[in-house]
Amino acid sequence: MTTLARPGVIQASSCRIRSDARMLENVGRPDWVDSNLYPFHDNWIGIDGNSIHYVDEGPRNAPVLLFIHPGPGWSFTYRYHIKQLSDKFRCIAPDLPGYGLSEAAEGYDYSLHSQSHALGRFVQTLDLRNMVVWGNDGGGPTAILALAQDSDRVLGLVVGGTFGWSIKKYRSVAWTLRVVTSPVFRFVNRYTNFLAWSMGSKMGLGTRSLLKEEREQYTRPFKKRNTRNRALRLFASFNDHATQEELDRARLAFREKHVLIQFGEGDPMTGQHWPERWAKETPNNRLILLPHVKHFTFEGAPEATVENFRTWWGETFMMPNINAPLRAR
């Protein structure tokens, strides 16, 4: 079901940096980053001891698209979306601490609680408002926990292959998470980098194949073996009882938001009826199943996910001229 937004002016985000954070300069881009595939300006900001890298492309007086990368991904994940949408939207894509080009503070534990706290602080620090938050895989629960107390900053959500609630009742999912975060799998992943490799494989995408150069952009951030199990710590925390209870409370803050639900037909999470769960939890939605696509919709169907977003945005937020000046708060 698609519901039209209330008439009114969508106010653009400002870019006021909080005084307790600092922009980082003279931080170099690693040689392994392919600038042809990733042709964006690099930004770094220091928050709570984390050195957070992020992309910030597009007009400053435009609505914000905040892209939250999946577990072992980084801002590279949404390169196509940023290229296609930054003419009319301010596209912001952070690398969460310890991923991509970001560095985590000493003692950072890579749990969902810590990751969502880092994202919330990032949003507050840049004072981002009037956002559509786009999340896949671990990006969904990260955004829900991060922004529940700041949901007035959020216009809507775009979700795919992700969840925003306790997984306790989904026993097969909880069991799978216990298996992939077990000591045996951690050992295998440490020496094979399997998790990062899967981001660009047909196992995660469906029928689409990535170039070798694209696949390398997923594996190179984890060249050091001691970095490879960070996402597994995140996944293990999905089963934490206190975190699950917190998620169930947090999701209520988004019930009245407008949501575009885009899942791959071949995604195991579609088999768990998570698209329908999102539709139930957020009645102001549009639900689309992408044929021949599996879990990672951003790589499995980048063109379709962008076109679906454009249609949903135009119909939902009633913007006859998206280039018109927007008033800031």
C-alpha cells in the first residue's frame, strides 16, 4: 500500500558540525581504492575516538539519503545509487567504525549496540535532518536503534534483506547466526575472507555478476586477518536478548514513517516473510519483490532499486519540482 504524505514543505538538512567532533584532514585514501569505480570526495570526522570516513555528494539544500552499509560492506556498496541520485539528493554514506576506510576507537566491540550508537552520533554531529534512511542486511537494525530517539529527523525508510525487530521467534535465523558466528566458522573466515567475498558472489546477488575489480573492493578492506571477523561480532549480537528487546521498543518510533520495501525474491529473508513483516509494522509502505535477486539488492538490482525509489519518492512526497529551493530548519 502506498499512502501520500501530508502536504507541506520538506525542509533541507543543514551541515552544522557539533563542537565535540572534529573534521580530520591529511587522511589519505589507500592505494587499493579504485577511483574509477568510487569517484567520490573523501571526508573524515573524528567522533568518540572513531575516525569515520563518509561520502557526502549532492546539493546541500536537498533532502538527505543516508545509506547504511551491510555487515561486511562499506560506502562502496551504494556507489551506483550515489552516482544516480546525487543530482537531486544529498547522498551521505558513512563507513561505520572498523569498515571501509574508517578506523574504530580502541576497545570498540563491533556489536549492534555500539554500531548503532556510532551511527546516531554521526547523524547528530552532522545535524542531518529530513532523511530517507536506506539499509540492507545489518543496516536495518543499526538504523532503527540509532535513530529511534531522533525519529523526527527521518522522513522515511528504504529497506531490503533486513529486519527491525527481535529475531527470537525466527528460530532458523537465530540458529544460522549461531552457526556462522561459531569458533569453527570464525576460523574459516579468518583464513579465507569468505564473508567479504560473498558480498560480490552470485550466492548473495542472484543472476548478476560483479567485475573482478568490484569484488576486490569488498575483500581489500579485510586484507589483515585480524579484521575479518568484525561483522561476525555484529551478527552474534543480533541474538543478544537485551538488544532484541531494545529493537522491539525502538521500531515503534517508525510505525508512521513512509517505507519502501525492496526484497529479492530469492532472498532467504523473503522466505521468512520479512517483507510482509515490514508491511505489517509500517502501514505506509510500498512493497516490491525483485525477480532473480537474492540478499544484496543494492548489487543484485541497482538499476531497479533506484528507479523504484524515484517512483516512490515522487508519489509519496508529492514533489512536483524536486529542484526547487527547500527551507532549512
